[in-house]
Amino acid sequence: MKKCWLVIAGIGGLSANLAWAAGMQAQQAFPFQFKPVAGKQIAVSKTGNKVMAQLPNGKKQLLATLEDDNANASGTEIAVAQVGDFNFDGTQDVAIQDGNGYGGVNIFYRLFLADKTGSQLKEFAEAISNPELDVKRKTLTVAERSGPRWFATEYHSQNGKLYSAMKSEMLALGDGAVNYLTFTDAGGKVTG
């Protein structure tokens, strides 16, 4: 596990576009479409600063009201959204880019999980940053930098519900740093 967290702590040196792991498809511009399940399609568009989803039943859903354009502090374009199975339940979900910070190192998203029928999107309770999907391990890892420190959370899925299984906080130790890890189970109980 130590090796995994050393990789996560090193994300800051990578281009934001390299942070996307296999299993996610970057959407570079609005409008775009994706299929949450076979036979159903959701269209996502932006009018003004409002991002809307056209659901398979014909209804529209407001996903986000954006404050600024999708460019980081250096002016480099970044993806407006990521599509992938974020909770490993067999449906495709969508994360809408909702801002960036720390000179473009932190790319923040609002995550919307599709239901099993692919007819509705439900917003995940927490904003995510710099998401990485590990399809083999079935984990969603998010990380962000604050000053010289990195913070990361590894989410696992239980029956399609994401829970924080491991949190990492970089702590200064003399001239170096260590990662303080906290492990929790699906019920939120600290296990280590």
C-alpha cells in the first residue's frame, strides 16, 4: 500500500490530463452524449453557465451552474467532464468539471451516478478532485494539493455505493514527509 500512496502523492508533478486513469473518457467540450446502460442515452449540454442533462425519459436535469470556463490558471484547456463507471455497478456515470485551484493542480468535479436503469442521475455527496479509476482493483481515488501537502481518499464500492475506505494526509516530518493513513469500513467505522 505504501507504493500506491507514493504514486498518488506524486500527482502534482503530472499534467492534469495525465491523471485520468483507464476507465474514464474525457469529454473535451459541450455538448456530448454518453450511454449509462445499453439502449439509453444521456445528452449533456451547456447554455450560458448552466450544465443540463437530457435524460432518456425526456426530462431535463440541472447538473451544475459553473462560475468560470474550463481552463486552468496557465490557460491550458482541461476536460469539461469525465465519463466512467465511478461506483463499479455496471452503469456509466458522469463527472462535470466544476473548477480548479492551486495553479491548475486541483481539478474539481461534481459526480453524478446513474441508477441501474440508466434513467436518472444522482449527485454524489462530496466534490471530487483529480479522480483516478482503478478498474482492476475497483477503486476511485481522489487527491488534492494544499500548499506543499497532498490529501487523498480511496473510495471502494459496496453494492454500487461509494464509501471512503482509506484517507491519506501528508505530514511534515523533519526535512521529509510521511503519509498518515486512516482506514474505514463501509459503515464508516475506523478500522486502522
